[in-house]
Amino acid sequence: MSEFMTLGSRLRADIARRPLLPFIGVFDAYSSSITTRYFDTLFLSGFSFAASYYGLPDEGYITWTDLAACTDRIRAVAPQAHLLVDMDDGYGDPGVAAHAAATLEESGASGIVLEDQLRPKKCGHLDGKQVMDLEGYLQKLGRVLETRQDLVVVARTDASDPDERLRRARAFDQTACDAILVDGLGDSDFLRVLRREVKKPLVFNQIAGGKSPPRSWTELRDAGVSIVIHSTPCLFAAHQAMNAELQALQSEDGWFPPPVPPRVGLGDVTAHLAENLAARHARGLPRR
């Protein structure tokens, strides 16, 4: 694959070439740089970013300017990774959504996910979501598609009724979007119905403890899924690890165990940060 392909073109080519792309949810540059040791596919999760940057739930508090700044920082330490960004409902009317998407593309996003929720929005795996009328969403999606340069665009619906989900997915399939996500699926058998009804690549979103039952990559690939998003593994792992570390510190009279594997210490983290600095200074990055 040519190193001179744009970020969007590289992602689009890999969606077509690779049997399944697993996108791993990250929330900042550090979690991204750890993740790229194992995966070349990053998802800047709205849930995780709202939690880490604001300390707030995923209910519409994110501003697109903050999200774009985070996208730029992640791209600096992960220059070769595919970076899919959750841009919620686009943060306003169709014009604002198009401008936000263009800014994210300029900041280094390979692709974005645009949902059809009304505000106040919620995480796709929680109850109480409301969706905008289909025509209004298609207008917003259309402006984003017209404005992008080469950005991959995933059209997402949060509708809960199966018939409405299918109606919206069919409508998305008639646009120039690159992939379709029906979020919060409790019945993964619906994926096979979608695969029969639409032609574009399908996306499946998994969150630990969410509405969608755990499915292996093999199961999802066999069901016709092209992209699986794991929205929160880095955030949840960090939450668990920090709790465990601080509880141990509290109970052991401030005594730190020595940094022997799998524990890390100053040398390990310093070496990793030096690698991040080298990535920021890298040359020959893919054109945006």
C-alpha cells in the first residue's frame, strides 16, 4: 500500500482488504501509544473521552474543539494508525456538523462516526435515547459527506425499534457513507438481517456490561461484520488498575512493591515516553 495515500484512503482500503478490523477505544495520547503496541486501529471513544477529559458521563458535554485537539495529540504519537473518532451528533446543525468533521479530518482523523440521536444524548448502550427524524439526520449526514476530503464516514443509528433500525440502515445505504452502525444491539442475530438488506460494510460496537452480548471476532466476521469497535477497554482497565494500586498503597502503609514484571516503574514509562517523542518527530507521515 502506498505511503502517500491519505489517512481516509488507507482506512478505506483496509476495510475492503482485511476480513475484520477491530478498533480499540482510547481516550488520550498515552492510552493510544500503549494500544499501538498491539493494534493499528484506534477509536477515540466519546464515552471514554468524556470520562477522562471532563470526568462526566457521555451525555453531550464534549465540545468538538476539545475532541479535535485530542485527535491531533493522538495522531502525533500514532502517525501510522487508523484513527476513527466518535463525533456524537455533530454538535449542532448540519453546517456545524460539517465544519466539525472537516476540523477532525484536518486534525488527523481517518474516519468519524455520526449518530442520529437527539439531545440530551446518551451512551448508545444505555436506555432513554431519542432519535431525530430520518430526513433531518440525512440532511446532516449529507452535509458532512459533501464537506469531507477523504474522511471515512460511519452512519450510526440509535433507534431501538427493529423495523425503524432497518428502515434507517436502508436509507444510510443509499448515501455515500462508508459503513453503517446500528448501536446497542441486544440481539446480534439482527446483524444477519442487516447483512442481507444493505450492501455497505457493517460496524458492531461492544462495551463491557453494555447491551450487546459478547461476540468473538470470528462470530462477528461470520455474521458479515467488517468493523468491530471496543469502545472502553482502556478506560475500564485504567479504572480497575488505579483502584487496585491505590487500595494497596493505602493498606500497605505507603509501601510500593518493586517494579518487576508485570508491574512498571520509572524506567519503563520513561522509555515509552521517549518512543512517543520520537514518533512526534517522525518524517514521511501519510498525507492528510
